[in-house]
Amino acid sequence: MKDLEKKYSNEQLYVKAFYLHHLLDYFRETRYDVNNLELVLKKFLENEIIFEFLDKNGNTINYQLVIKQIFQLLRENQRELYEDLKSVHNLSLEKNREQKKRKI
């Protein structure tokens, strides 16, 4: 039971949420082909991610496993990911159009 508690600890959930949020932002901001999931994930790792930190005691904390889990989740749910990204993109376009209309 302790292993399950540790696996789903708030710290781990916050870390996963942080990385996932950062990755989803990267999808919106990148100039790479977002339809090529592997390319986006590779470039995200190369350009955006720091997955190893030192704590105040000098101990290394490595979140590489967390990142691998997020990537695997996205690979397994590509269709849903792209549907969500498309809907967010369409909402952004509509919002921009409305703002332009108001300025005119």
C-alpha cells in the first residue's frame, strides 16, 4: 500500500502536471510539424526539458521516468491529443477573429 501511496503522491502528480502543461504549451508554440509526434517529443527533450535537479542537500532528483510516462501516455492517446489540440487551436482562432471585429 505504501508503494501505491508513493507512486501517486501529490509531489509526483504535481511534477507530471507541470511537465504535461509545459509540453502542451510547446505544441502550441513550436514551429515543428505537430503531426509528427516523435519529432515534437524529441525537440521538446532537446530544447525545453530539464529533468534532473539537485535538492538543497545536493542529492540528485531525476524526473526522466515521469517524462517517459507522459510521452507514453501521449503516444497511446494520439487521436485524443490531436482532437484536443485542434479544438484549442480553433478556439484561439475564433477568439482572435472576435477581437479583430471589435477593433474595426
